[in-house]
Amino acid sequence: MLTKLKTISLILALWCFNTSFCPLEIEVHLGFNLMPTWNGALVTFAEVSVHKEQVIDFKSIPEREFILISLGKMKSAANPNMADFMALYDIPQCSVEYLDDFDRHQLRCNTVENLWKLRYRFPPGDPSAQASVESGSANGGWALGPNGANAPSAHQRQILAGYNMGTLADFVWGGNCFRLIKSTTEPSWLSNYRQ
């Protein structure tokens, strides 16, 4: 058994030395894309595996975990030192409040909870929300697709591309992820995005 492990390790080391792809160079970052998930969430949050600036894999995580990891309250491969990325990138309206000694907590992070608004004009699948947004009686999303489409406009997609989100399925990860989250809190950025 030990000889097999040594042989596999040697082969892997030689392969890494002779190719441009080496699994030992993979970095893991927090990220998100604007695709809905199988469980009904409007944004996919993930631990994104990156090799040479290219996303090679991702592990979906719930929004709650994304927030906890981002705040440095939950250890993850994407945040092994438990840094507070929300503070580091000066992202407001994001905190965790512990309710008791049993580690029950309440998250408050409107900034992350509102990321769905980058893609949608109104929450999909909810005719009453669509009617409320169209009548102006409810605050909807920021997307301004052509002819009232529930999708980002060409101008908005161009802005998202500046964060390396070329398509809605592309993950924005690492620093770009938190810069985009921070941008959504800035009135001038939002004003430009909603044009």
C-alpha cells in the first residue's frame, strides 16, 4: 500500500513538473454567479476553485454560509484564516448577532441578500411581485432588459463584465466578488447600473 502511494505521488509530481496543470496550484475563493439554484435561490454562492486565473470547479454553498464565511465566522477552504472580508472591503449592512450561548445566530446582510437585483427586474415566478413592480408600488430589482424583459440590459452586462462576469453563469470570485458587492451599496454606481 505504501509503495502505491509513493508511486502515485511520484507520478503526480512528475506530471505537475511537465504540464501546465498541477492540482497543487489550485486556489479556493468565495464567489457567486447570477444563475438560480436547484433549491430555488436566485443567486448561486460558491467556493470557487481557480487554477491560473481560470475557474475549474465550484462547490455551491447556501447564502447563509457565504455570509458567515465572508464575515470570518465560519472556517472554509476559501477563508482558512477567517478574515472578515466584509470589513476588509468596507461592505455595510452585514453582521451576525449571536442570540445565546448555543451558537444560535441571526444574520443581517441586506447587501448580499439584494444581489438577485443585478439580474432580475422582479423575482421570477411571482406574478404579484411583477405587477407590484410594474405599477411602482413595490421596490423591484435593478435589471432593465429590453422591452421590459426580466434580465440585465446590454449596458448592465457590460458593467458586470468589468468584474469578470462575462455571462450570468460566470462566477465573480475573490476580490472582484467583494468589489461588486461593495459597488451595489454605492448610490452613484447603482444610478449608472440602472440607466
